Amino acid sequence: MKNLDCTAIKIGGFTNHIHILNIFSRTITISKMIEIVKKDSSKWIKTKGNEFNKFYWQNGYGAFSVSQSKVDVVTSYIENQKEHHRKKTFKEEYRKFLKEYNVDYDERYIWD
């Protein structure tokens, strides 16, 4: 994240997704940051053994802004992914975010 001029606050996730809470630079777009993170992490993971040779990221991503007053809540949420996903799958969680923030979506285009 440093090479993108974005300050990472918290990075974490679970078996099939990650969460990145960061402060964005004015000089990079969300899509460019995601492109670089996916590319660099794919290269890195493939150096970790043959079992990762076929690793790839899904095509899409979700991005949500967070107010400064919610940074602690989101940080805690990212830290507790394992516990959180004992109760709710990633798809259930993502649909909840989309509905909670009134994001129109079509199921045919959010899972691949």
C-alpha cells in the first residue's frame, strides 16, 4: 500500500475474501489500487508453493467509504472475520452491505 501512497489502517479477511481499510491518496483511483493489489498479491502468493500456482482473484470487487467516526468499528469488524463468518457467509454479508447502503445490483453480475 505504501507504493500506492495509500495508508493501510487494517487488512484482513477470511478464506474467500479480504477487507482493506485504508486512507486513499488523491492521486490514485479505487480501480487502479485494486488492480495493483490483485496483481502484486497474485505474484507474491505464487512464490509460496505449487499449491498456489492456480491462484487468481475474481474479476470484481466492492468498495465502500467509511466515515472517520466508524473507523474503529470497521477495524474491529475486520479483526473478527473468523468469528463473524461462523454466523454469516460472505455472500450473505455482501448482500447485506448492498441492501444496507441502497446499492442496486443484479445477482448475475456480482458472483463469478
